[in-house]
Amino acid sequence: MDRTGSLRGGNRRRFGSPWLVLLAALSVISPAGCGWISLMMYNMNPNDTPAAFKELREKRVVVVCRPVVELQFADSAVPRELTRQVGALLQQKVKKVDVVDDREVSQWADEHSWQKYTDVGKAMKADMVIGIDLERFTLEQGPTLLQGNAAFHVGVYDMADGGRKVFEKSVPQILYPPHTPIPSSEKPEPEFRRMFIGVLAEQIGRQFYAYDSMDSFANDAALSRPQ
């Protein structure tokens, strides 16, 4: 190798990728450079928040929701819809996961007496069970105001390890919208319920796949967007 080639190789090793050199230069030249770089790096990897539990890949998973007693009579459709939406998110965003159809789970649960989430997992021949205890779910802040308020506890049970609980997460409160209720005249309650269940499903699903930390801003804006 000639001397010129040697120098060029040395320069490459010393300075690294031309993109890194450009980013470093911009951060020095412009006071706003660091913010610009952060935005650029974010756009390169938008799913910047990793999953808290990553062991669902290539597993047969059953999702089960058990509501508080009051909710069973007040709005029995909520747990089933929440289960369906969580399962759909996992199927979409966790690689090679096999989520048991929520209709199959609901039919079995309706026809059998069960006490533990692992009972369902065993019946469904699942590798993992995601059990959701829906501890609170309300929609009304007042006679004419809507604001979702929920609390949940989620646990994951490894059926290959005798049903041992391998992950758990409690969220004592989720408010939606987070700051200000909306008049019920602006959003029909059935539509608001579906939207809030979707928000809740996303909060649960995010425990199991990487996600975009900016999504919460989009969710906040979705409800206040003019119809």
C-alpha cells in the first residue's frame, strides 16, 4: 500500500463515519445543533423505549382480563374488548408471537369455573399467560363531562415453569385526557369508551414491545382534534 492510501486509511480510522463527523460539526457550529441531532437520531430509531418484558417472542400467549365485581355488572363488554385490543397489539408488534383468539378464550371462560389465570393458560395450552386485573374503569367526571379513569395490575405467568409469575406491573391511575375533561356533547360516550379502552390497551401492550415515546403526545391530541 502506498503512503497516500495509508494516510487515507488512518484518517478513516481516526475520524470514523462521515455522518458522525458531520453531526459533530453541526453541534459545534449551531447552538441548536444538539436539538437537531437529537431529532435526527430519534427519526432513525423512533421506537426509543424498550419493552419491560421481552420473553413473548415465539410463544403461544393467552390474554385474560378479570374486572372488579362492580364492572362485571356495569359494563361487562369492557374486559372482553380490552383483551381483544391487547391481543391485537401483541400480534402486530411482537415478532412471531401466537396470541390465542380472544373469542376462544371468552367461550372457554364462560363455560368453565376458574380461579387462577394459569387455569386458562393450561386449558389453552399456552406458553405464557398475561393476566390483567382491571381494578377501576370509569368514564364520567361529572354529569356532562367525560374523562377516563382506570387502574390495572398485569402479571405474566410462565406455564413451562409451573405457572410461575415472571413479570408484574401495577398502574394506580390512568387519566384520559390527562388534564381536562371534555363535554359529553362533543364526543358520544360509546365512541369515547372505545377510545379510552384503546389507550388502556396501549399502556398494557407497551410492557411487551418497544414503542415511540412521542406517541403519548399524539394520543393527547387525538381526543381534542376538531371533529
